[in-house]
Amino acid sequence: MKKLSHSEIQEALACILKDVDAFCRENGIRYSLAYGTLIGAVRHKGFIPWDDDIDLLMPRPDFERFVAAYKGRRYKCLYGTKNDEADFVNFFAKVHDPSTVSREGGKYYRFGLNIDIFPVDGKPSAEQDRMNWEKYLCKQTHRMRLRYKPLFSSPLLAVAEAHLHTLDWWFRHCENLLKTYPFESSEYCGAVSVVYNGCVEVFPRSLFEHYTELEFEGGKYMAFEDWDRFLTQQFGDYMQLPPADQRKTHKLEVYII
């Protein structure tokens, strides 16, 4: 197997993004570059130099159409997937390159180099209800991820709680929870934070309904029209480069099979 360099990982990720973008445009599916990928587009017109992943956000109706229809292509969509070829069960989806394998934090994964696609769902109308809802959702999706850890590992009580149910149960449970408030009829919408951060992920629904294009690695990709509001709420002064010791990567290793 050949190990990819950092620049080759970025090039391969850009190829996956290009195919996802083409499919979405062909099928009228909305999406936006998000998080560090969106910062990269705005600040660098491509990847943040040290970054090694791509994140997208999709309104729930578009997300469900995408995961159901993205088939028969070079890359594969993984969502609640558990078979001999790939294993990824979480509240979001991945589009991966099956000709590669990945290793992160010393662990090999049964899927290759990939981009993450997060669904955007409705949120409660009242501010305190939103705060409580975000905390509860973050806890439940965290338990689903902990279900992958062996019983009696740390954090002991949380892992034990996760093992009260099967991974498939957690997947159905979390998916149903996330869809409690329909995207189309909710005043506020957003994704779920992997780490609880209050209501940083919550915005008026209108943010997710108006799109523009931004340059990224030589191509044009979809982004929220009000991308400044999204990035400012998420990161503050996102145009300021972080200190060198805070420039985080996933320390990802990728190999071509």
C-alpha cells in the first residue's frame, strides 16, 4: 500500500467534494461548505494549509435525498452502514473513497478517505428549550459514539450507559430525536455539535435556505449566502490565523489499497 502525503490527501478530498457537488447540482440538492472547510474557502480559497478534512451541511430533506440516491459512483455514501466492506454508524454521513484505507490516532478504520456530511434539523422556538435540547442531543449522540468502545473502558459510567443498547438502537434513537422538529416548519435550525457548545450551532432557518458560490481549490462550491454570520457565531474572528500551537489536524494517515 502507498501512503499519501498531506498534499495528496487534500487533492483526494477535493476530488470527492467535486463529485458530491456535481451530484447535488444534477439533483437540486442543497449543501454548504462548513466549519474549517468554509473558513478555508473564505480565507485561503481552498484548504486551510494544515487541514485534512472536509465538512458539509445539508438541510434534512436534502440530506435524506442524498443518502438514498448517491449510488453507482466511484465514491460511496456511508450512513448507518455496517457490512463486510465498511462500518460507519453515526448521526451524520460520510462519502468515502473505497480504494483507500484510513488510520487516525493509531486506529485503522473500515472506510477510506472521506468527507463528512451533517444534517441540519429544526430546533425548539423558545431559547431555554433550545439550550436544553442541544445539551440532550449532544449527550445522546455522544453515547452512540461511545458504543464503539469496549465495556469497562473510560469514561466508565457513560460507556456502560452506551452498552445498555445496541449500536443499531442508538442509530434509530438518535435519528428519530434529530427529526423531532421538522426543518421545513421550524423557526430555528442547525446541526448537532460533537462537543456540547450551547446554541452555537443554532441559526434562523433562513440561513440554510439561501446559497451562493465560493472558490475552493480551483472550483466553485455552494456555501451559505450569509457565510459571515455562520463563521462569526462559530469562531469569532475567523480571518485571524490561530497560533502555530493551536493549528489542529486529525493526524490522518491514508493508504491507497
